[in-house]
Amino acid sequence: MPISAEKYEFAKDNILTMEDAVKKIEELKKENKKIGLCHGGFDMLHPGHVRHFISAKKFCDVLFVSITSDFFVTMRKGGGRPVFPDYLRAYMAANISSVDFVIISDYKSAVEVLNIIKPSFYIKGPDFISKTTPGINAERAAIRNTGGDILYTEDIKLSSTDIIRYIKENIDKKKILICLDRDGTLIEDRDYLGKNDVWAEDIILKNNVVNALFYLQTKYLTTKLVISNQSGVAKKYFDCRRVEEINRFIGNLLTDKGIKIDSWQYCPDIDKKYAEKNRDKFELDKNFVKEKTVRKPGTDMIFNGLNEIKRDIKEFDIIIVFGDKNDDSALAKNIGGVFIDSKLQYEKMIEIIDGIFS
């Protein structure tokens, strides 16, 4: 989560659910009131936001502000955003005198909000007047289809993104390298995932780890590598294309959760000594039997991943390794990092993470 606090401490009567907002607007329209809507992330509320709300209120009798939920802000803005969680952003907006009601929108864009609450006016800043992006065009169509109009203020633009960029460039923020095991860590463990053609049905993300990653990327500058031993290739259970197909599939699932993996690394090989010791247990592909491999707990895959994305390990303040096996714990030790067991509850993971820099 972003910067947090107990939700109940920030409750206000003018922060409405979407359902209650619809009812309130229906009541207000029966009184011939003109309803305005401003929509956005409104992260790190600043004078530009306040001025926008003041100007918007001049167009209407009652001003609603819809605040985009944390999930969709992160989807759009990336790691580290939002700075404040949605209920705090809603609380701040709800305390501005020109704002009458606030909604937290759990939708990707304003289009859904416009279709649901049907305001009289959808109010944007002047920088949107000449924009013809698919997003703003869809919003223009939505407000027209609901019988309303889009209006524009004349305020000077002041951007949260620009402010946050300035802070990032001028205030030190810890950089963390996150190394993740795949099977049993990012996803529930399956015996040689990919061995069967219906492998996609077996993939279940581990929410405790996914939520911990989300938490980390909201507080720190994170780089995320997946480091995976895939001996199933050497054992002829599947090929490298299958491994990479599965990695892409998992990557898409994570993207939907607002998490982007910077590099996927895997080792399809097994070492010669292991092969000789187990030669009667399974058939082996000799192309993947090597004198020396990059398997965990060796650190080669970490450096290969960093080289792929043109990063230097010296850039990072700390390395965190998430895993479920002794190889992962040993990898953390070998790279000089902190190990977090993927079997831990989310709350315990956060306790460990917060303790690193305390």
C-alpha cells in the first residue's frame, strides 16, 4: 500500500459510495441543480488541484470529485504511485470548500463514472481543449451520450507528476533490487509446471507476495528480476519455448495487478554430476547437461538480468530475494541480500521490509 493510516479516522459524510452518489445526484437533479464532475488521481493535492476545483464549481451548483483508486493509479503511473492511498486523497479533496461530494472510483477511466452518475457537466483543465487522444475522446463521447456537456477551466496547469518527478530527482529514495523465484513464490507450486498442455489452468498468483511487491514499489524505487531454475527442460518435460510462454503469461497476470517484471531469467540446465547420479531416474537432453551451470544458488542469473536491462548492482541500496527453497535462501546469502520466505503471511513480510531501513 501507499502511505497509510487507519481508514476510519478519515471518514467524512461527503465521501460517498458510487451507489449513494447516483441517488444523491438523482435527488439534486429533481431540484433542478446542475451537477459538475472533476475526475482524476489527485495525488499529492496541490494548489493546481484546489484552483481547478474552485473554477469548476463556478460552472455548477454542486461539484462532485471522483478519485481514481490505488490500483488504477499504479496501472497508469507505475511504481511509486499513488503517494497517498485513495481514502486519504478522498479525505483531502472532501475538505476543500468548493467540493461538495467525493467518490472513490474503482474504474480504469472516467468513462465508467460518467456513464454511472450522469453529471450535467464534465469539467477538465484547459490543456484538454485541443487534445484528441483516445482517452479524452471517449470521455467526450460518454458525457454527450448521458445528456451532459464537457467544459474547460482556464487555470494554469500544475502537475502532480511534475512535482513528484522533482522530488524524486532532488530527494534520495532507496533503490531496491528484488529477485524473485517463480514456482512456489510468484505462483503456487506445481510439479514441473508446463509438463501438461493445460498448464495455464494451474497458474495461481500468490497474493501475499504480489501484495508485498505492490507495497515495495509504492515506497521505494524497485527493479524486479525473476530468477528461476527450470530443470524440466533438461529432463525433457518441456522445452525453453514453453518456459518463456509461461513467463509471458505470468507477466501479463502481474501487469494486470500493476506490477512489471524488468527481466525474466531461467536456467534450463543441470550439472553433469547430478545427471550421472540420477541417470536411471529420468531421460535427459544432453544439450542441457553442463559441467557448469548458472543455476541458483549461484548469482549468475542476477547479473545476466542486470546486464540485460543495463543496470549495475552497485546502484542498489539493498537486495531482497523472495523464495521458498534453500537455494533461494542461499542465493540471498551469496548476493549479500535479505531473504524473505514466500510462505510467510503478508503482514510478516511487511514487518521484515519495514525493518530493513528502520
